[in-house]
Amino acid sequence: MLTSLNEIEMTVWKAARGAGLSWGLAEEMAQAARWLADRGFAWAEPMVACLAAVESCAGRLPVPVLCEGAWVPPAGAAAMSPALAGPLLSDLACEVAPDAPFRLRRVAQPLLILPFAARAAADLGRDFILAWDGASYSCLRSELRAAARTEPPPAVADVSLSAGQGTIPDLVRTIAGGARHAVVPEAAEAALERWVHRTYVPASAESRLAGAGAGLTDND
């Protein structure tokens, strides 16, 4: 089983590449998985769902469009991939004003964009509230507070990023990093490994002559 944060990050990066994401987006999702695992979030199933959607469209993700002040999936797309929604949020968080929240409509697996909001808060030195129906996260410059009211997170949700600390509902808890182990469910790990195997180069005479494996003769 995957247990260390390094293993999680590397496995998700390879799996994302195997599912069809570009190098840059694969790296973004791997870092998001590590961030969530480090804070005890159940990241694996949402990530598998995200990569399955990537695979279904051969990596050609529907690009969000701006419509009436909110970013939405293009016509014909059921939801916005977090692999695009997260980086989009990171890029545009600097434009969020107290009276102008950043809005994303119909985001798939919204939990996966939480690391992007937290990173924006740290990078910009600002406080943000990331919220969707059932959860509210206060992304402070050096701290994360949560008031999630439903578990697990929804498969699709409208998401908003607001400036400032705002009003956090009851049941607030502070979430800190520092996890040393993060157990991944077997079914999710198997799905990730299936995508990872796609990144391996098939053995050939040329690769063995170049020094891969035991060469052309293997007496073990």
C-alpha cells in the first residue's frame, strides 16, 4: 500500500500522465494529492474519479469559459475537471476582491481544488474562504480551518473563493499538516497503478542493448 507522502506524490504524477494529463497538470495534481494526504483528507477516491474522467476524454479536457461572472464548463460538458479548475483558481485568485468572489460552476471533485486555494493564500499573503454546498474552508496565510457539514464531499458542486476570513459556521476545526503515513484504499491504489503502468516503456531488443534490465541475456 502507498504510505509515504513521496510515494503518493510520485504515484499520482505517473498515474495522471498515464491517464492523459500534460506534464504540468500531472505535477499539479500530484502536489495536490500530497497536500491533502498530509492533512488527513480522503483524497484517493476523488483523484481516481478525476483521472477516470481525464481518461474518458483522452486528456482533452473541456476548457472552462467565463459566463456572467462565473467560470463554467463549455456547452455539452457535464462538469469542470479539477485538473483545470485548480490551476485556474491559482492563476486568478489575485483578482478576488471583497465584493467580487471568484466563482466556478459545476466543478467535479471539488475537494481537489482546496490545495490550490491554500497555496494561493500562502503565495499572495491573503486570506480566502473556499466554499461549496456542505463545506467551508478558511484558507489563512499560514493556517487552514474547516467547517465541513457533509461527508464525503459531493461529486459535483458550485465553488466560490471569497476574500477575507469571513464568518465560519459552527463545528470549526483547524487542520494541520504533518502526516507521516497516509493509507490509500486498495481499490483506489489499484486504479492508480493501472494508469502508472501505461507510463512504462515496453521491453525491446533496442532497450536491452542500451542497458535496460539484464541486457539480452538473463540467467537469473
